[in-house]
Amino acid sequence: MAKKQPVEVTRSDISNPFVEIQEQIDAICEKANVGDTCRLRLRECERELIVHFPVKMDDGKIYVFTGYRIQHNDTRGPAKGGIRYHPEVTLDETRALAALMTLKAAVVNLPYGGAKGAVACNPKIMSRDELERLTRRYASEIALLIGPEIDIPAPDVGTNPQVMAWIMDTYSMNKGYSVLGVVTGKPIELGGSRGRFEATGRGCMISAQLASKHLGIPLNTARVAVQGFGNVGATAVKLLAQIGCQIIGISDSKGGIFNPNGLDVPKVVRHKKETGSVIDSKDAENITNAELLELDCDILIPAALENQIHQRNAPSVKARMIVEGANGPTTYEAAKILSDKRIFVVPDILANAGGLVVSYFEWVQDLQSFFWSEEEVNNQLRRVLDNAFHEVLEMSQRYKVDMRDAAYMLAIKRIADTMHARGIFP
Ligand code: NAD
């Protein structure tokens, strides 16, 4: 591998994520010739709740945590979006993620609006009891906004099916009866859907298959690099390896590993389980996260956090195709650079929509109390993503724009049509 210094992400590469989304919405509304009513409404979040709440820690001390629940827009249906537990979450990050959810639901044509929640905390250093108390109190604080017909949370970074089970239980205790459909991403025994846990990574694999077919890249010899080895990244790696891709690079928050001849994925999974990280795996060279993003490969999947590909490292990205597993992994400036380099990007609102689609299936199953087989879930997921991919591709060819702009145009046009049909109250 070339030993040039790769570019690490710094604070100066990260602009305000909500302002960035507002700029994108402005630009796309102009390109799509969508009126000002839709543009002005999509630039803002409809409802924003900020909560500061006390939690008793195991040592008896009381900490006051800050949390958010933001509903960006519910024109097309109940608001839907994950809950993030991370020490650095901010109001503007949560707003930006909520806006992305509105667009994601519209691009895959689900009857949902967008929302996001967050608590500024570090789940990695909290005990299970502390996490349960924090979750139940946060769920009570946001209870006035959530519900199966209003706003349905789901897991995101730092939360998991257990956290969703506590939210469902807290909400149900206050109602006096069990409400399965108040959150998705629940354990199977509590109304969760088969296939939900793997759905986002599976969606990335389906997106990679559809894009490779379009570009004429044979997947059985494709070299793949994946940043992030959590729910999304690890599932995408496993599924892509199963269909014959060569996984040459993987990373997590501690660093990355590289083998130009392909990593032994089951061995890396075992190593991660035993040591907590992929680094120092046998038969692989340790690399940094910055180096991973610049690997010479066919498919790059950023599946960790936001703003990983920015204007200083985008010129060095060598992948032929990027499948955005994470939300917002590419800054607005970097997206333009990738587009100029003719790198085919399946944007986040399409590539990682698998989790949202199967969350929708979970909600439908909960409302009907009728549960599907995993095969049915996976087949329906493929059908929805296949349709959305081809609709975005068609939009990109018709308007001569890249896939990101096309996905935003398709989503915004759909929302504008619904807004127009509904009119303005009163
Ligand atoms: P996760 O917490 O399970 O995994 C995150 C992974 O990223 C971990 O391996 C972690 O070590 C790694 N990571 C953290 N910081 C990093 C850094 N600075 N550099 C490199 N790696 C780093 O989270 P997840 O659920 O897999 O989510 C990953 C991304 O996908 C997020 O952007 C999330 O919003 C998005 N997403 C998740 C879902 C879902 O269903 N889980 C759905 C849609 C989008």
C-alpha cells in the first residue's frame, strides 16, 4: 500500500450538520422545481423537545442528562426515527438526522415522516441498571410525543433491542396495556420482526448488488472495504463475503486491518468478540481509519459515523463505488468532489434504508398481531429497495444528476405532492 499520509477528520471538516441539510434542501428544491411552501417547511423541524432529567447512578450520585426528541416532518405519516446514545450528540445533529429520516422514508415510499431522538451519555461506561433507569426516565420524558400513531422510535448508535424493550415497557405501564407498536427494533419475543437486526446491513448488500449490476462490476471478484464493524458494518461484511466479495479492509473505533488478498471474515469476527476490536487480527496489517477510506478497492462502505469523507480526503478516495451504510458519512463538499470524480455513490437515504423498511414491516406486524417468516421479510425488503434504487437511477438519468441529488429529488417531490394534496391547515 502507498505510504502517503492519509487525512484524519478534524473539527474544521465538520460544519453544522443541520445547516448543511438545509442547504441541500434549498438546492434540491430549486433543481426539482418544487415550490417555496415545501422548501420552507422542510428547512425546519415541526416539533422539538429538549429534556433535562435526573438519573440515580449506582454510586448513589444524581446526574442530570440532556435528551432530545425531534419530529422533522409528518406530512406523509407518523414520524419515525432512531434514538442515539452518544456523549457528543447535539441538538443540531439530532435535527439533521431527523430531516434525513423524512427523506429516507419518502425515497423508499413508506407512509412515514421523520424523527430522531438522542441522549448525551456514554453507554459504554454505564452499568445495565444505570442504562435501564436512564432509558425509562427518558421514555417518560418524551412520552407526550411518541406513540404508534404519532412517532415510533427505533435503535441507533449506542442503543439496541433491550433499550427498545424498556421503552416499550415504560410506555405500556403508563398506558395500562401493552403497546407493541410504540417502538421497532424490539426483541422478537416482544413483537420484534424477524430479519430486523440484519436489515440495514442486508440493505447495504442489496444496494451493492444493484449498483454493481448497473456498473458491470462482477461482485464475486469485487474488493470491499468497510468502515465500522457494528450492526451495519459487520452484517454487510458477513453478507457480502457470503456472496463471494473479497473483504480487503475493515475498521472500528480503535483502527483498521488490511489484507490485499482478502480477510478471513469468520476469524475477524471471532477476534473482535475476544478482544473488542478488529485490530491486531492474524494475517492482516493494521491500518488507520483514514487509510481504510483511501484503500484501492471496488466498493467502499462507510458504516460508522458522520462526516468521515470530507473535502480534504475525498480527492484521495479510490473506490469505484460507495455504499453509504452510515447516516451522513460524506460532507456536502466531499459529495461534490466524489461526483466530479465519477465515483458512483448509493447515498445514505437509499443505501441504509433497509432498517427503516423492516422497522415499517415490524410496525405493520405489531398493529395486525400477525407475524411474518424471515424469508418473507427479506423478500419484501429486496422488493422495496429494488424499486427505490431503480426509481432513483431513473431520476438521475432523466435530470442528469448524481444518485444523491436524484434520491433527494425523488423524496422531496413525493413530499411536495403530499403537502399539495393536504393543503395548509386551517
Ligand atoms: P454500532 O454502534 O453498532 O456500530 C458502529 C461501529 O462504528 C462500531 O464498530 C464502532 O467501533 C465504529 N466506530 C465508531 N466510531 C468510529 C470512528 N471514529 N471510526 C471508525 N469506526 C468507528 O452502530 P450501527 O447501528 O452499526 O450504526 C452505524 C451507522 O449506521 C450510524 O451512522 C447509524 O446512524 C447508521 N444507521 C444504522 C441503522 C441501524 O439499523 N442500526 C440504520 C440506518 C443507519
